[in-house]
Amino acid sequence: MVARILSCTISGLRAVPVYVELDLAGGLPALTVVGMGDTAVRESRERVLAALRNSGYELPPSRVTVNLAPADLKKTGSRFDLPIALGILAAMRAFSPVALDGYLVMGELSLTGEVTGREPSFPAALLARRAGLDGMILPREMAAEASLVDGFEVLPVGRLSEAAEFLRGNSSLEEVTPLTVREPDGPPDLAEVKEQEVPKRALEIAAGGGHNLLLVGPPGSGKTMLARRMPGILPPLTPDQSLEVTAIHSVAGLLSSAEGLITRPPFRSPHHTVSHIGLAGGGTRPRPGEVTLAHHGILFLDEMSEFRRSSLETLRQPMEDGRIVVTRASGSTTYPARFMLIGATNPCPCGFRGHPVRPCTCLPTAAARYRRRISGPLMDRIDLVVDVQPPDLAGISGGPGAESSQTVAERVETARGIQAERNLKGFPALNSLLTPAHLDDICPLTRGGRDLLREAAERLGLTARGYHRCLRVARTLADLEGKELPGLDHLSEAIQYRQALDGR
């Protein structure tokens, strides 16, 4: 006698289908679970038997074998308790096994028969929608998150007996009302930043093409204030990006179902004491790190030179590939990590090197050692390096009003619209992702442009990567002005932002 129920497990950021197959056969009464489950899965035997017994169901005097298929896929968590229990009841003919067709079932059982669980349900809901299922049966605590995905019924249950009576046809389950997407509170406005025209220009360029940015300046110059206003000039996430970012935060346990889908680019700002695993991801049960939580958004590293150098070096792969591979003894997991890096750092240990008033008290060797905390290969992956000086107090108190975030965001959206049109022709969606071959097609250089870049490469010691990053920034500058091709003025401005950190 066999029953088969659809459930799932989480692999990386995706919910993978898992079929819970049950067989009742003659022999000594026993419950055996096979199919490469972890400790939580193996312990489900005791929870399921106690929940059935305490819910008033007489256990069959049979040998029960549970197979979690496919057998070669590692299963984790306690979400298989409810489908195993319902499978046993279906095999006992407490209700027809076909009653479970079209449903994805997940949930943990307490010994008293309560259905509980706080595992991520958003990726499971995406799986249910892709599979064209009628609905999901899951714990009440997980229903609100699953309801963020429309197109099927989300049926919450509080006890095992409720689910069994529903499948028997004796009662109904109240469907969760889908949550409406709430517009999040807006970020601080760029209009609050007086003066600082060059850093604000760099923010606009970075937002326009998805470029990485480093702000260098003494304490109190406004580096953090500027960085925290970047989300206000970025366009909202596309529907596909919104689903992907929401799934990431669901798997990380950070999704607030009361706020609905994540529609704005995430802004992550880890402290400089963050561990390697906290930044890159990993752990015994791998979880996304900050680089993945910033996917399609911003990773802001305040006091960047204070981060462990080994942690900073982990950024090199995702900055190039847009993904990070977390390898453990149990296997490898690949997480997306396409983010904009914004760093803020002091120029030296005391912070006042280059300050117009306060003198620097650092020895030259100490200042050089401090600058080397950000390695050359990592600096080479940063498109824009900007010197941020303290603003004039007279300008702060009585200067003219600055442009609002909305005004700058309109120009950014126009530039990104131009890139989106090129994307339809096979080019990357952002200028920061253009390859050398793409640059040859949409950023051809005149003889004067080639001479200018060649001279800059010799004077600044640009690598091939730095050379192409100048071209990408120039392409963004042209897009912000609506120009078909970058000119010498765009190349000159792009080169200015390639200054080395130790060139101050």
C-alpha cells in the first residue's frame, strides 16, 4: 500500500521538489525513513509517531517505510514531519491518497500533534507556482510569507487532525488572504547634503551604470551620509529581481512578511568586525552572507580599511562574477552576489591626511601601511575613487538648496533606460558588466581618445582591467547626458576617478 506526497527541501536559494513515498508492509511494527536526510529528518520518526498517537489515530501494526525521493539529494530540516504523517494516514485509508494531489505539504509536528515550523516558505511558494499546483498546506506561522506569491491557495493548519479532516472532506481550511505590497519608507534625501558636488556627481555616475565607488576622506567629511543616500537615486527592482531578492532574505530568515515583497534595492552595511562567514556566507548549514543579501543592491563597507584583509579579498570573485561559491565538506553552494560596492575609508590611521586645517600625526610608514590594507587587486575592481573633504560651514548654513534624490533619480533612470535598450540587442543590462568586446562595439575610440587613455595608463599605471573600467565609466557619463558616443570630456572625467588610493 503506497502513498506519495509532494514536499520540498532548500538547496541554496531554490526549493527542490521532494516526494515523500510511503509503503506499509507486513512484519514487525516499525517506521524507517530513508533518502539521505540529516539529523532533523531522521528524528522525525519519534515526532510523527507521537503526534499520530496523541491525535487519536491508531497506528498500523505494520512495517512503514518512508522514502524521500530523489534519494541522492541531501534533505535538511523538520519540514517533512507533516507530509510523512499524512502519508501514513493516506496509506491507512483514513482518506483517499488522491486528495493530496495538487498540494505541496510541509511542516514540523510537535508531540501533541500541533503543526509548527519557521523554515523559509517563500522559495517553496515559488516552486508551487512554477509547478502549477492548486495550493500549499503548511503551518500558520509560515503561511503569511508564502502568500506573497500569488496564483494558488495557501492553506494554513494548526493541528494534524485539521489537515486530516480537510483531506477527508469533512471540513475546510481558511485560505490566507494575500498580503498587499507595502511601499517601504524612503531613504534619506540627497537634498540634505550641501556642497560636496564632486562626491554627489560620483554617486550619480555609480548609480547610472552600477559602478563600484570608494569615498576617501577625514572623519566628519560626510562619507557615510553620502553613501546612505544612494538607495534614493536607484530605480526600483524589476519584478524578477524582486522575487529573487525576497527569496534570498527568506532563506536567510530576514524576510518580514508584514512588509510584503522587497521592491527596493537592498542596502547592507555590515560592521567592520564581521566574520568571514558573515560576509561571504557559509556555516554548517550554509546561509547567504552579506554579499548575497546585497544582491541587486548596495554593499556599503564603512571604515573599509578596518575590515580584515582576508574578508575583503573574498569580495574579488563576486565583484567579477556576480556570484559566490561556498564550499564545505558536505558540498558546494552557489549564491548570487551582483552588488554595487560602496566603500568609505580614512586616508590614514589618524584620519586627517590631506585635511585643510588639522595636521596629520601619522608617520609616513604608518600611513602607507594603512593604505595597503585595501589590496591592489581589490582597488583595481573599483571604478570610482573620490576625495571627500569637509564642507565649508558657511556653505552648510547658508548655501543654496541642493538637488533632491528624485531629480537625480530621474537622470539615473533615463541612463539605465538607454542601457536596457542595448540589453535587448544582446548587451549586458548595466555598463559595469560590459566586456572588452562589448566596449569595442558601443564605445569606439577616436585617435584622440586612444592617445588620452594611453597617456593616462602610463601615468597612472593602469592595468588592462583599469583601462576597460575607464571606458565603462565614460560610457555611463555619455548615457547620463544622452550622447550616442563618449567624447574626450567623458574620458577625461572617467580618468580622474581612477586615481590611486596612495596618490593622495
